[in-house]
Amino acid sequence: MITLLVALGVALAPERPGRPTQPARFAMSVDSSRRQLVLTLGPYDLATEPDMPMMDMQEMEDHSPRFVWPANTWLRAYHVRVTDAQGHPLPSSLLHHFALVDFDRRDLVYPIVDRVFGGGEETGDVSLPVGIAVPVRGGDHIGFYFMWHNETGTDLTGVTLRIAFTWTPRNEQPAPQLVVPFWVDVNYHAGDDNTYPAPPGGVVKTCVFSFPVSGHLLAAGAHLHPWGASVRLEDSATGRVIANVGVDHAPDGKLPNVSRRLFGIWGMGPHLEAGRRYRVVAVYDNPTDSTLTGLMGILGGLFAPDHPEQWPALDRNDSTYLRDLSGFLMADQNRPTPITIAGVR
């Protein structure tokens, strides 16, 4: 399975009932025997909310811990667990989306801070194929951002989120191939809302972009909302389809399954050239009589750079970087406390 990197947009939206009613706690621990770094956040009180609201960075301000990554690691997997006040499992779909953000490394496609790992309600746990891993440097400043969406029909109290990141030992032989997750949003606007509507009948949304370094596409997936149909990657000049991620609809439009393309299992995957123009196309069906709102269309994947040493540096004076950072700074105004770190060695 692959990771899905989710854009965290900023929108003007009303107060949501799912906001925590008390300051949340945050704890980080390192279990060296299991090679896991574990984040625990909570408790949260989540009111039921049947409709998906607009994405709002400020809505996440009460659950956005910042911390220093404790050691050089090669990450391979994450496991998400959501529980109630008694410790009983709750649906992981309550977690609409999340992202682990490295404030000291540049993103692949955009000149902004790097989204290291992420996922959505359709993602589930992620374990990368054997032989590949995502590097995270010790000492980098990290943020964890996420959004709840409770559509269970029942108000929930005392909800706790636990996410465990598993790493590969640095002395493993042969060493894994180091890869980076990437994402491309068909409606990305740094520091602004990235959602859009779909009128009755549906909508096709596209964007064109390029990579700063060449490399191979090892895997591709997508993040869509109900009635999403597909996301594909094309060569902008020729129209050749490089990857197509399809969707299975439930009768109500929800997405119980989003397919994933794992090119790296049978070889290196398609080679993507630095500076070449590529296009992402997100398709929504809308068989209803009403306009759908708050939609997103994101392609996520794994990228193996030909020359990792040529990775562009983060330009902290870039205007896009500054707009992107402003949203995180708003979200950081009221972080969970207290922060505890245990077991680091």
C-alpha cells in the first residue's frame, strides 16, 4: 500500500461542532524494540456531522503538535488506532485526513514544506513494500496535522488517536531504496482553500506541473470525496496516461475502495523527467440534483529520485512557501499540551 499526501488548505468556515471541548494532550514515545515512534493525542469530544465541511486549517489548531524528530530513521509503515473513552476501537474513518510535515525539507512538487506521510479516511494503515523506505532526519522540526469527521450519527466523547510509525534499522543490508512521497492537488492554492464544487452531472478538474528532479514513479493513489470517479496522471505534451487511479462507488457515492498502482513491484516504474510538463486530471460524477461542495482531487504517490543529492533546498523567502507556512502558523496557535517524550535512545 502507498501513502496519500493530503493538501491542508485554509478556508473561511464556520465553527464546527466536532471541535474539542477541552485541551487535548499529546505524547510521543519511541519503542526501540519494535522500531516504532508513537504519537498519542486526545481526548476529543466529536459531535456528529453528516455533511463534509469545508477544509479549514484553523479548525485543526487544537490538534497540531510540533516536535523535533528524535533520530535519523527510514520509515516503512504507519498504523492508526482510534479509541473511545473506554479504550474500545472506533472506526479509523473518523480521521478524515492527516499529514506528518517536515518544516526543514522541501516538498517535491511545490516549493513548500515537505509532507512526509499522510492519509485519508479511505487509506487505512500503510506498509511500504520491502526494500523501500522514506528518510526522516533526526533534528528536523516536525508537525502533525489532522481533521476529524464524525458521520457515525452518534456524538462521541473521550476519543483518542494513536498513530505508530515503524522504521527500518539503519544497518539493514541491503539498504532500502530511499523514496519520497509526493502529492499534486488539482486545485492547489498555497495558504488558501483547495476545495471546489461539482454541479449536477459532475466536473473534470486539471492542473499542469513539473518535477524539479528526475526519478521513477513507484506507486500512485488518490484522495477524493464522495462521487469521486478517478484521478490520473498524464504527459501534458502527448496526452499519454502514465497512471490511472479508479474508484468503486457505494450506492450513496461514498468510496469504500480507491485503487492503487504499485509499479515498483514489477520494476522501477515510469521514469518522470525534471522540467517536463505533466497533468493531473480529477473526475467527479454527480448524479444528484444538487451541487456538491467541499471537494478535493489529489494524486499521491511514491517517487524514487535518480540523484537524491540534487534535491532542491527549501527557500524560506519564496512567496509560495510563506503563504503555505502562514496556514500552519495559524494552526499552531493552540497546540495540545502537555508534550511528553519517552523512551528516546
